[in-house]
Amino acid sequence: MNRRELEIVYVDAFYDIPLGGLCRYNGKIERFKVDYETEEATIIYLTHWQRFKELYHKKLFEICVGTHQSYVNNKRPNYFYWRKPKILHKILYKLYYKSVPWRWLS
């Protein structure tokens, strides 16, 4: 399937186009990977436990870093703002990137 046919929920790998993340497919949240050259998407079906972990990481990212990687109605928000106070945002950001493994590198 072409990447433009995906209903994207969250992106955790982006390079000019969304390369990986979560999408809604047949009414369920699943993972997707996109080949950069062909822009063809592969759906990776998740178990209930895997889906729970993926949604947990999405929510953790939104709390600690921001919502700029989450999609609403298949559209990426065009804004980014600092949480207030700014020092809290910096602390949460550093904690997130120290604690979460880089799954998309593999």
C-alpha cells in the first residue's frame, strides 16, 4: 500500500516523509514502516500487549517531549510550544531520551 493511504496516528521515524510509527488499519492501531525510495508502506500487526506498549510510548512522548509527532485526523499539527515552566520541559525531555530505547534504529 502507498504511504498516502495510511491513516497515521503517531510517527516515531521521519525523514522528509513518515518512515515508521503507528497507524489505524481496519479499526485497530498497528505499526507501519515505509520504504523511503518507493514510499510503499508495510503494516506490522500487533498483539494486544505490543499495542499497549506502543500506545504507552506514544503517551510518554506526548507528556515528556510534545505532541508534534502525533497526528489528528491524519494531519500533523503545524505548531510546537514549550511546556511551562520551560525548565520542567527540559527535565522531562532529558528523562525521556535517557529512558526510552531507540526502537526505530533497528
